[in-house]
Amino acid sequence: VAEVTDEKETEELRAALGAQAGGRLPRGTAGAMKELQDRQKRRSTRTQRDSLDLALLDLTGFYRDVLALQFGAGAEIANEDVRDSVERIARESRP
């Protein structure tokens, strides 16, 4: 999805700057292209970090539930959709 968006943005900017299809950009427009590439790279990095952050939050919540069961905290588990896995890990491991 990101590659399609990047390609579309690049083609739109090239057209706005007056580049012919597949041709060279006019003089003095390299800075605008570089700025777009930098923005696209920052967006890609941010997307990767956000995905990693979500994965780590999921793991933290999962193991919080495991510990809650192991210690008999009586708290509601947050991950009802994977209750079987949480209970299995809680049984088969030690805190």
C-alpha cells in the first residue's frame, strides 16, 4: 500500500513540476523531489515503528494476563480472544 502511495505522489509531483512522461525533470526541481522522498521515508519509518509498538503492546498485555493468572490476582484478563493460550502459558511456565 505504501509503495503505491509513494509512486502516485512521485508521479503527481513530477507532473506538477512539468516533467514529461518518463523524461527528465526541469532544472531547479530536484529539491522538491528530494523533499518528497524524505517525507516518504519518514512516513515509512513512522509506520514501521507504529507497527512494532502495537506488537509490543499486544505482547505486554498477553504476558500481563499470564502473570495475573499465575499469581491468582483475580483480575479480568484483557485478551479474552486468546484465553486458551494465556491459560496454557500460565500453566506451563513459572513467573
